[in-house]
Amino acid sequence: MIGRRPSFVAPSGRSGARRAPDRPAAVGRAAALVAAGLVLVLLALVIVRLPWLGDLGMHAATVQRLRHSPLDPGNPLVDADTPSPYYSPWTLLLGTVARLSGLPVFVVLRLAAVAGLALLVTGVWRYVRTLSAHRAAPALALLSLLLLWGTTPFPWSGFLGLDSLALTVSYPSTFTLGLAFHFWAWLTGTLRREAGWPAWLGPGALWAVILLCHQFSGVVATVGAAATVLAARRPGRAVWPGLAAGLLAGTGVLWAWPYYDFFALFGAGGGLEEVHRALYERPVARFGLALPGVAALVARGRRERRDPLVVFFALGAAVVAAGWLSGHYSWGRALPAVLIPAQLAAALEVLGAGRRRLRAGWAALLAGALLLGGWAQAGALGYVMPRGALPTVVEDRYREPWTGYHWITPWVRYGDVVMAEGRPARQVPAYGPYTVAPGYPDFFLPDEARRVSDTGVYFAEGTPAAVRRGIEREYGVRWVVARPGVLTDAGLRVVARGPEGEVLYAVPRAVTGAW
């Protein structure tokens, strides 16, 4: 018959039709694997350097406190005996590793980055395997998670953009999101097996650990878990007792955690709203490349209304929209619950679309979005290459990491109190000292406002020396770090100058008795 493909003789001697090798698909699979491998190599090289922009000092300080006093670490930033939500199962493990091994804290943070990245990659692989059996699905999904963001990089902990991950790979948020992907995969398997209630105790405990390690990523994990349950096809009667058992187990772990009161955090949102307003600004520039994923979700929803990614996206969008409408801008930290399902859908639609022409169209769209996303985040190359070696257009996208305050450590000892404000206050505690005012909002510190006010008075132009001496005595200040020219106080003695011109001063002997 004209137009009919010729049959062939199979090795067994039986006739049959064999589909011609899909060479473009094979090339696409190879390209996805190579690209994902190169991105992971880049992140591995970033870990070696461990660039410092943002909250690295907070996490280093947390590990410092747990290293020196694992049972009663006190506040990680200021010399006060208060709990902290940064004392999580993960940071406790890191502090224990630092204590037992004797390794420097920044080496331990590099080990944490390796573990977090490995957990994230394996978690994505496991979860994507519950959605697609295609061999290229995990690699393509990983690329989509890292590159389908926007034309303007948006580094923020808990957000998986390449530029963001390059700065936050050692943070608890990366480790926690890796756990979240494993959690969703585990939960999916438990639902499909319709296991009895004892099998739910493990996922319930893991859910609690996720919430304790990074609360915002814990919200994302919870939204994804709810979507997984709601999308399950005809869950059997055994599911509901199991789900209740898992929730009770997780709640018990949250209640029993000794380092801070998890449930007290529900009243902490008021002081966080303004800083999170930025999450709702310029959404197209920051997240616009995920829009093909929204189109893919529409296609998935038409095929199956209870598709887990569609339900995941809908629940995440509801949380984020509620935050915008109510002015609770910290709810915008649930944005990964909107982006992750869209990014995964974009990758999977290319592999699952029916007709070859349709697949080719999706592939071209996704390839273009990935290339544009990679170009937008090309500044991350600066974290592993000398700045002078970068092309000018890439160099413009690169942000120079902070220098750090290692230069004060020959004089400033662990536990000393340093008067500092702004960026120094966010970095100095990483090396073991305390500051007067915390460099980050602290819900559990009752005198935070007074500490911030006294720090402002101390650095204010025209503040009398007698007032400064009184503040130093009140907080036990032994050292001051300030930008050049900020302080004109004859009572302070210059001890050292940093690479950026900042000055380390010693407080007078009359205050500390130490000169």
C-alpha cells in the first residue's frame, strides 16, 4: 500500500513495525544532560569560593554558637539568653560536626552546601520520577527550576534561580527544599501504596523537620504535600487515618523541639511585612520566564483536572494572592509554590506532548526560555572566574561579594561584644563576636528596639563621648567597627584597618579594663 511504512523482520523472526529512531529527541536528551551537568559543575565551583552576599553571616554565627554551646547556645547575634528559630535540626548537626571535627565554621558551611546541593538534585530526580518515566525528565526539570525565572535575577533564600542558588547554596533553605522534594516523592509513594497508618509516621516527622529547618520553605513543602494528597486518585479509607497519624507525629516533633517555640512564630509576621514587599514588585521581570510553564499547566489541567502540579500551582497562587490582598507580604515567600509546579510542567510538557510537531514547538519554546534565563543569570559566572576574565556584558550582571571581617580576628575574640551597624553587624557575628543590635529582625529578642536605638545614638554625629561610654558599659562593648570618618571620638583607640578602609577601634580601658 502506498504510503505505508515497510515492515521489518525482528530478530526473533517475527514481523513487526519498529518506530524509526527519534534522533532529535536523543540529541535533546543529551543536550539536557550536558547542560544540567555544566550547571552543577558551576555550583560546585561556587561552593569552593562560597561568595558572601546576604545572610551567610547569620548562618555562620548560628553554627558558631552551637559549636561552642550545643545545649544552651543563647542568641546567635547578641549577648542575650534567648531562643532562635535558626537553631534547627540541620544547624544543630552542623554545629556538632564543627565541634567534633575541629573544622572552621566556613569549611563546615561548604560541607553543608555540598550536602544541600546533593539533596536537592536527588530530591528533584525522585519527585520528577513520580511524574514522568522519561529518562530526560529529571535533567530537564532541574534546568527549568534553575533557569526559568526572569530577565532580572532575584537572589533570595528559598528561591532556586541559578544566581540565587549560587549565593544561598550553603543556607538551610537549600537543604530544606531538597528535603521537600524527597518528602513529596515519599508522600506520593505512600499514597499510591495506600499504606497503613504506621507508614505515615515517617513522612509526618520529615514534614516537621522541614518546618523547623526553614519555616518559609516549610510552607512551600506543606502546600506541595496538600496538593499531592488532594490530587491523589480515589484515596482509600486507610489514607485518612494515616494522614491524621502523620500530622500528629509532625505536630509532636514541632512541639517537642527544645531550641525555640515553633508555634510562637505565628505571631511574628508583623515585623517582616515591609522587607517582603519586594516579592510582589516587578513580577514579569523577575518571574516572567515561567509563563510557558503556566501554559503547560493549562494543558495538563485539560487532560487531568486533579493533576498534582496543577493543584500545587493553584494552592500556591492562592497563598501568594492572599498575602498581596491582605498586606501580609511575608506570604510572598510561598512564591516557589507557584513557580516550582510551573517550571516542572514546562519541562514535562516537552517530553509528554503527543504529536511530534507539537513536541517540537514546545521544545523550541522551552529552549528559548532556558537560554534567555541562562543569559539573564550569567553573572553567576563571576563567582568562579576572575572579574577581568568576564565579557563586559556578563560583568555588568555580576555583583562583587562582600569582603568579610576576618581581619578583626587577631584582636577580637569569641564572645566579645562589638559595636557595629549596617553590613558589619550582619557579618561580624560569623567570626564569633556579638553585636549590640542584631543585624537581622529578631522576634524572640525583647529589647531589640532599644538595642537598635542605642546603636543609632552611638554612631550619630554629635553624640557626646560620655553617652558613648555609657552605652559601652551597658552592653559590655569592647570593640567598635566603623567606616572611616564616621566616628570622631578621642576615647577610642585605632587598632586595625580593613581592606575596604573600615576601622577597628578599642574601647577605653576605663570602660572595659582591658587596655
